[in-house]
Amino acid sequence: MVEVHLWSGLRSLTGGHHVVEVEAKTTGELLVALVQAHPQLQAPIDAGVSIAINGRVIATGLTEPIPEGSEIYLMQRLRGG
Amino acid sequence: MALDDRKSDFTFVGTRPNRPDGLDKVTGRAKFGADISAPGMLHGAVLRSPHAHARIVKIDASKAEAHKDVKAIVTRADFADVPFRPGLEGEFYNVLENVMAGEKALYDGHAVAAVAATSALAARDALKLIEVEYEVLPHVTDVDKAMTPDAPVIREGAADYSVPEGMHPNVVRYHESGHGDVEAGFADADLVIEDSFVTEATHQGYIEPHACLGMLGNDGKGELWCTTQGHWIAQKTCAALLGIETSQLRVTASEIGGGFGGKTTVFIEPVALALSRKANRPVKVVMTRSEVFRATGPTSSASMDVKIGMKKDGTISAAQGVFRLQGGAFPGAPGDMTAMCAFAPYNLNNVKQIGYDVMSNRPKQAAYRAPGAPMGAFAVESVIDELCNKLGLDPVDVRLKNAAHEGTKASYGPTYERIGLVETLEAAKAHPHYAAPLKPGQGRGISCGFWFNHGGETSVSLALSEDGSAQLMVGTPDIGGSRASMALMAAEVLGIAYENIRVTVADTATLGYNDVSHGSRVTYASGLATIKAAKHAVEKLCERAAAKWGIPVDAVKWENGCAVPSGPNAGDFDPMPLADITADMGSTGGPISGHFEATPEGAGVSFGTHIVDAEVDPETGKTSVTRYTVIQDAGKAIHPTYVEGQFQGGAAQGIGWALNEEYVYGEDGRLQNSIFLDYRIPVASDLPMIDTVIVEVPNPGHPFGVRGVGETGIVPPLAAIANAVSNAAGVRMKQLPMSPPRILAALKDNG
């Protein structure tokens, strides 16, 4: 199990929870598990998210491995110029 | 991406060879967007709305169609009708709506029709024959006014899930993040300062206007030549907007005369293709400067409230910011990025940031170097400067005391890996500039800045020639010297001279998909792909050498451009140079190439610290920047001259944004200053020599340690200059640009 920290703007979609515990070995599995736990998270995930694993920001990849016990933050997808 | 092959000693990387595109550019041989023509070519021109907000009742093009020189006219009806849905298709819809207006013209300059004629003059004349009946609607161009209850609604239903109930429909995205308890933190502070700040929209100001040549047949096959930061996104977007298959459109990127984020989308490209499809002839479209200003992406304007609490020893006890950004008549203003970047340089226990994306009747904002970050830094770093002044603290010491470092919980959530902010601040403190005395009337400003950087989808191919030279094909348009950097990285791996490697920006039919040159990703991601592609080729070179020597391939290694036996048991053979292997490669297994395709996910974040001295003339309000020093973490500078150029360019553009550049709208919602005479970007005589210090704290996510450098350099200047000007003038400047009238008004208000 890994704990996923959400940005505070998402709390209204998770019944006030800012940390969601899910079973996931990859970034893709993590997003699926988040939606299973809280279906309303589908909208922000569709709008675009990045996932920080131990501080390393995974911008888009769904196949990145998530080591057990990692620090995981869901972030809004980054855009650049 | 796991990296087990980190390198820290270099032969080619870190040197400063001549740029490979230098001769082409100084002799005029380089082909930019407008430098192309085709047999039978027509010229396109675009009719634009004179109204900030108007319903298009009727378009009558019959007189223009009857003109003998006119070969095609297009309106919105000539584009694919992509249904509006959130996500990727939603943005396609927004781009289509921007490329050619649908039911409403949404800003002054919005395209409503286009003509292809036998000459550029005939096309422009024909525009006058098109009659458009408008029903003019109320408009709003100011971000704060666009959020008020009585503001005209630009598009109903554009808000997404994130917007709290009860907000105006023009508020289309909302972001909130942070950690700790800011109220408790403010209560713990010895001094709390809360203030409001405003920045105006500025244009990226690239010297080359948008230009393209499109050819599209009724068989759905097309060719497009254009100036762009990303020809694959141009391919994908044009194909979607025209209802053709992506792979049937081949897009070639011209040389690019500046982009800075503004050429990461399409404007005239689908229009040229639609005209070509109708006329069955190639169509060239070149924007005027006025069109560039009126109808291509400026940055967002911003209205911001920042509150910071500080202890007497300089410790920040709490920080809070509300950032409202308008992004024109479409969703997309980077209020979320402003919020996430604003406090990122600092190690904070209590922080809260809120960002709004607000629509108004202005052109669709486009990215501009670290989109959203400079505005937030301006507000935050101004308040920190004021706190330092009031508490009598040194501004570099205070930033060092609060600086984020490896292990800090970032204001946007995660824990930082190895970062280089402290090193930039220490370099600032040690720099002679920081200790230099100021003359009367001068002020000094400090600011830090942060940007995320990006990886993105990347493909690279490298092919060796029989004579031992190499050609490298990348898919990221060269906006900052990347051909030189790629050649250096390939040279480092192959062990052949920089001059023996030719780097080409390949077209969309020649290479796999590549994301846009944005997010400071090119030296990082295309560089990583180049290193991997070169290593792929080296593996094959080692295989050929092993076969020639009759030893196992794992008994061969690559050193200084040669295959050499690896270890004492591999046999005694003389080193075999690359050119000896490629000389007969056709008969020893075939051509030798290397490839790499991936989405690298290890772009390291980066920080910079700027020191600025400014002098204010109290009689005229004119500001002179007298000294400027940029210090930034590059991870590893591949070609230091280009890195320094990026640092200086960020500072130069920041000086323009801080002091003079702004979109000025009249009461009628029309842009008042759509030429360079009225929209003043800095020229050489406005700028001091900009000194640079490259800090190198390697990025753990890149084989050579590279961090992107293109964007971070524009984050600190607005704040650093504002702090210098405020300290020189003795009054806090809260609105950009700090043009002479605003300085005079501030001095007057201050008595």
C-alpha cells in the first residue's frame, strides 16, 4: 500500500481526505486505484495530473514503478514555455 | 528512468565550440518561416474582428469571391467541427475556436475569415470586400473585473470540476494547495506584511512573425512548412482541425526567429491548409507585427494578494498567496503554476496558495518562459524584500535562512531531491556585485526564482557515415542552441570531434513523435535521448570490432572513439577507431545507427538568484538598470556560452516586462499598442552588461547532470528589478510595468 497525498483543492472530491491509501505498483495503477477509491477524482485526472515519487516529478508516464513506502504526491500537470 | 551510468568528467561537454548554424544565419542562408515559396503559390490574409466581444450575425463574402485574383475564402464552416469535451479534445476545440471564430468574436483581432489570392496585396484588398455583420456585446479585459458578478459571460459552461460553487462563469479553473496552519504561523510572526500586486500582459516579442506555407490536396495528403517550437503538435492539431489523418500531413520546422513559448501552438497554419485545400494550390501566410500582437498569445496578466509572516531573526513563519490570472477568452491561464511556483524556493512549515484561471476578452494566452512563475515571484519576493527592510535584515541572509534544500518539503507538496538554490545564494553573497557600493539614487534588489522543468516525449536517431562522421536527427526545433549541445553530447559518447557531427531538426515524416521545445526540456530530454542513441550505436560498433577480432562482444569496450579489448583476457589488439569500423560497415552487417525513443521523467527542478542595481530619475521617472548579475543552477552546462545566453536573455526580457512592456486596452476593448513603436521591448542601449554565474549541482535524473535552463532565468527579474527600483525610489512599486508615469505617480503619492 502507498499513501497518495492530494493537493488541498481536491479534498472536496474525497470527503475531506487529503491522503488516500491505495494498492499500486505503477503510476498507471495508482491513478486507476485512486478513481476506484474516489470516483470523483476522475475529473482532475482527466484534466491532467503529474505524480511525484520521492520528489521526482513524473509528468505523464503511466508505467513508472512505485517502490514500496514511497512518498507520493498527486500534482496538477505541469506546463512549460 | 534509472540512471546507472552517471558521468562527471568530460572531454567535449563544457567546451565552447562555434555554433553550427552560425554561418547560415550571418549570411542569410538560413531559411525562416517566410523564406519559402512554391510553384503556383497563393498568398493568404486573415480578416480579424474589430470588436472585443461580438456575435457574428452574418458573413457575406460574395464580393470577395467575385474578385478575379481571389482563389479561395474560408470561414469556420471550412474546419472540422470537433465536439467540445474536456481533455485533449477540449483543447483542440479551444485552438479551433481561436484559429477561426465560431458564433462569436471573442477579442479584438480574432480571426473571422481568410482569403487566398494571387498576391499578398490582392489578398489584403479582398479582405475589405468581405462584409461581416456583428452584434456587439459587452466586454471585459481586466482580470478582477472579469470575476465580478456583473461581468459579461464569455463562454457558459467552460468551468471545470475545480471551481467552487458561486463563482462567476469566467472563472474556469481553481487551484489550492499548501501545508501546515498559516493562521497559527501568522500569529507566531513578529511582523506580518500583506499587500496586493498587479502585472500586465506582455508578449514574448519574438522578432520573427508567424509564417507558414501549406499544401493540402483533396486526397487528404498535405505538407506544411512553418516556424514553430513543435512541428508534431502542429501536425496533430492541424490534422484534427481539418479532419485528416495525422500521418498524412508532413510538417517541416523552419529555422525559428524566437519563440519563448509563444510558438507552441498553431494560429495561421490550419488556415493556410484550409485555403490550400479549397484552392488546390499552395498557400503562404505571413502575419504582420500587428497581427502577432493582437492575435497570438501574450502572457497572462495577474492580480495577486500575498501575506507573509516573519520572525525577527528572518525565519518565515507563514506564507499565503492568492493569484488571479486572466488568459484571454479561453481556459488556460496558468494560475495553478503561479501558485505552485510562488513559494517554492522556501522551506516553509505553513504555506497556502490559491490560483485562479479567469477568461476575459483578450487573445488566448500562450506560454512565455516559465508560464505563470514570474508574476508570483514578483509579488512574493517584493513582500520578502519589504520584510527585510522593516526588520533591518540582509536580503540574501534571509533567503539563505529560509532556502529550500534537499529534503525540504516543497510548497507544492513533495520532498525535494538534490537542488541548488543554496549554492546560488552563496554565490550571490560571494559575488563582487553584492558588496559593491551603490551611488546616491541607486537601489539594489535581490530575488530568487524557481521552475519545474520538463521531460516529454522524445525521439532521436543517429546514423554513422562510412568516413566516420555522424548525422544526428532530433525533433525539437532549435530555439536556444540545442544543435550545438546535442553535437557535444554525441561527441562525448562517440569520442569523435564536435565538428564531425551534423545535427538536423528532422521533419515529422522522418522521426518518431517529439513534444514541443518547451518546459526547458530540450537539452535535458533530447540530450538524454542523444546520449542513449549514441550509446546504442556504440554497442553496434563494439559488436563489429568483436567480430573482427574474433572475441566475445562483452570483451570489448569503447574508449576515446575506439573499440579496445576489455581486460587482460580479451586479447592484445590495437584500438580500432570508429572510422575503421564504419569504413566497411556495409559489408560487415550493414549501416550502423542508434535510436532512442522514450518519455524521460527525471527533469530536475532549478533555481536562480538575481542581483540588480537600478537608478531612478526623480524628474522623469525613467529607470536605468545599472548592473545585473544572474546566478542559476544549470545542473551541468553542456555549452556554457549558450547557457549564459539563456541567463542573459531571461534577464533582458525580464527588464522589458518590469519596466516598459504592457498590453494597453482602450475602453472599447481594442488593443492600443500593437506595433513595436508603441509596445516597447528593450533594445541594446537599454541594457547593462548582464553578468552570469553558472552553478552546477547535477540533476540526478540525467546521465550528464543536465537541468533545463531556458525558463528559470525569467522568474526572478520582475521581483529583483522591482526591489531595486523600490529601494532606489524609496517607495514600494506594486504594479508592473514600472513605466516612467507610474514611477512619477508613486513618487508623488509618497510625497
